[in-house]
Amino acid sequence: MQIKRLLNQLALVAIAPLALADPSWQGVKHHPRDHDHARFALERGEVRPLADILAQVTAAVPGEVVSVEFERQHHHGRGNWQYEIKVLAPNGRLREVCVDAASGRILTIEND
């Protein structure tokens, strides 16, 4: 039950950045409009819902999700939305998982 509650809370935090989608915005951490960007990107079908992403991440990297960031990464003139998710593994290690927000593909898993 706690995981579902955490997922709902994290979804609200990550969805919040989806409003006011400014193409020049690069996903500054704790940006006051993060939730707006996330919500608008989801409404436009540019990204997958956070709940889906979190289910995929926790299946690949067991542990407790401790933070989620939503950012636009710019490569070759295009900006792609990414989720950066930190997971505290059962062994106490902090793992950082970067996920393509549009496809849900896990891009990297690193020890933080």
C-alpha cells in the first residue's frame, strides 16, 4: 500500500513539470514550473505516465524510489524529455536510472 501511495505522490511531482512547455527550458532541478512541463508533455502525448515508468524502473532496479526529476536533454538540436530516478537499493546503494520519457526505454543505470 505504501508503494502505491509513493507512486501517486511521485506522479504528482513529476506530472507537475509538464505545464508551460517552453522549448528552451532544459529541466533545471526543482524548477518551479516542472510540474507544468510534465503535465503538458503528458497531455500532448510526448511522454509516458510516470506510474508506468516507475513500474518499469522498480522491476529493473529493485529498491525504494527516493527522487524523480523530469528534464529535457538536448542532443543534435532536439530536446528529449527524460526521467532521472534515484532508487535506494536493498544493499543501501543509491542507483540513478535515466529513462527516455517518450519510449520508456531505460537509457542508463549508474551507481550514484
